[in-house]
Amino acid sequence: MPKVDKMTPEEQVSISKKMFYGGFAFLPLLWLVNFLYLFRASQQRTAPRELRRYVYMSLGGCIVWFVILTTWYALFVNKRITWGAVGDKITVVIPKGI
């Protein structure tokens, strides 16, 4: 990727917008990359408001995905056995001894 400092504000907004909408394709790490890549550029006084909006919405989307996946993991690990056959069907590797 090109250096952020050498891009015009319109190019920064375009890249941020593409990465934000790409994150909706079940790619939450793309939102994190968008935030990390363009955060400094969005903090400059000359940065467009649209750039800030996409950068912060990407961070928000990444946090929401993290909370959802962490919750699912905690539920699955703690409740899989009580789900019976359904828990076994959605398990890729069934641990021995349980």
C-alpha cells in the first residue's frame, strides 16, 4: 500500500470507504487494518470529516465483531456438552474423555 502521507485526502477517503464496506463481507480484521492504517491521517486538521467517520466506524465494527465472537466462544466452550447432539454436530474436533 502506498504511504498515507503521499495520498490526497480524496484517495484516503476512497481507500477508507472501500475497506469499511469490505469489512461487511465477514472480514472484521479489514476494519482493524483500516483503523490502524488511516488513524493518524484522520487526526490531522486538514482531514475530511468523511475520513474520520469511516475510520471510527471501522473501529466500532471491529469491536462489535470482537464482542460477538468472544461471546460465542465463551458460550460454546462452556455449554457445548449440555447441547447434546447439536453441540457434537457443530464441533469440528470432539475432545476425548468428555
